[in-house]
Amino acid sequence: MDCCQGQTGGANVFDERKATSELKRYRKKGPRKATRILLDALVREGVTGQTLLDIGGGVGAISLELLKSGVTSATQIDASPAYVIAAKTAASQQGVADRLACREGDFVALAADTPAAGVVTLDRVICCYPDMRALVGQSAAKATRLYGAVYPRDTWWARGVGSVMNFTSRLLRSPLRNFTFPTAAVDAVVRERGLAPRFHRNAGYWQVVVYARPA
């Protein structure tokens, strides 16, 4: 299980070595299982002609896959400089560099000057950010049509996995921390921004959700 993209603590944890390894894996095997479930759900809802905002996008898997599926342009924000470089490299190799804009930084800090998009995604990002309400609330507000996320399931054993991850991070003196937020709390913040649930599926440790803004 690979937990968390580079949204917080990214520069220290998601370094060049990690980015290179993740990009190599993506080229060989494609998106991870939970990511693929999210992508398929979004495509079923309809992404053709939409713009994309992918927060904590890592090496660009969601942006690149949705650009193939009809998204006109994508903006990716990631806190890791190495992941930003990897995403740009992958976009160039796939011939879509002119359709993918990459920004380095913390989305919450950049939200005020980040344009809205038809589709907003957070794949394994909510679990890395301490202020769930700020991250989810501000990102959901940017979605004009669809909002998709992958984050840990709200179960006793998922919280136990998170505790083990945090213990290991402290031993390794890593700044990365894992947060298992109540599903009801995340759902409430998204609904507060006017979005309604459209899809939910569990995928091992993860849950995959898609919301839509009513017409």
C-alpha cells in the first residue's frame, strides 16, 4: 500500500528517488487499483470537454489518464518539487505538455488564486493533510461539476494501520503523518459545498468517492 501523495511534507518525503520509482511503476503498470476505480467512475459520469484540477497529483497519473479520456486541460498542484518535475516529464513524453500545467505548493495556500475546474480530484491526499476541513472545503468549492477523492476507510483496522504508519514515520524522523478522518465528517464538508454523492466503493484500505454538483 502506497499511502499519500505529495501534498504536505512533500519536499522532504517525496524526493527525486521516490518520484523516479513511482513514475517507473506508473509507466509499467498504470494507475494503482483505487486510482483506477476513481478514474473509471469519473469517466462514467462524463469528463469530455471538462477541465481538471488534480490536487497532490504525484507523477501525474490522474491528469494524464483523464487527458486521454476527454479532459481538455489539467492543472496539477503538488508540494513535492520532484513530483512536479516527474509529472512534467511524463506529460512531455506523452505529448500533452501543452495541456498540463503544474504548480508546486500547498493547495490550501494557493486556493485563492487557483481557478475552478469542471473536475477536481484528490487521490490519497486527504490522509496527509492535518486540516481536513480546509483542504476538502476549499477543493470542493473549486469543482463546478465533479469531485472525486480516494482516502482511508473509516474502520478500526484502518485507524490501526495509520497508527503503525505514524509510529514508523517517527522512528525514521519523517515529517509525514497519516490522518484517518471520519467518513461522515468528510462527506459533510463536501455536501456543505453543494455537491451530492454519486459513487462510493471500498478498495482494501481505501474508499473511493465521487460527488456531482446538481445542474
